[in-house]
Amino acid sequence: MFKHIVMWKLRDQGDEAAKERDALAIKSRLEGLKATIQEISHIEVGINACESAAAYDVVLYSEFADLDALERYRVHPDHREAAAFVASVTSDRAVVDYAC
């Protein structure tokens, strides 16, 4: 099994309602990929609930059968479309991929 974890900080727009809308849109778009990308074994998106300067705003946790499945996910057009949206509303990203 291969795990893919990504964390993002949302762009500061000075508007908490916009930030919340963006976080919910990320969650909806990414979790919706399970319906169209068969390589995804499991996917969940969490929105940070605790205030901390060190905290990221949104996290993606996903599982794939192997590295090849993760690579097919990365190049899938639906993933690329979702990733473009995420990039448009975020300012920072951290990622880790590992086998277990």
C-alpha cells in the first residue's frame, strides 16, 4: 500500500467566510475524485479545527495499491483539474508519500 498525504495553507484573503468556502470546495472536489479515479483505494480530506500558527488549513489523506497507482492518479485529468483549483486558493503546500 502507498499513502499520499498533502497539507495546504489557504491564501489569506482577509475574509474568513471565503477561507471556509475554499476549504469546503477543496474537500468536495478532492473527495469527489473517488468516483472517477479507480486507483484511489481511500481518500479523505480534513479541515483544521484548531488555531495555531503552525497549523495547515486542509489535509488530504489517500491510499493507493502501489506507487504506479499513485502515479496514474497524479496524471489523471480529473486530478489535474482539482489540483489546479487547489493551487489557485492556497499559498503553501507540504506533501509526503510513503509505502507501508
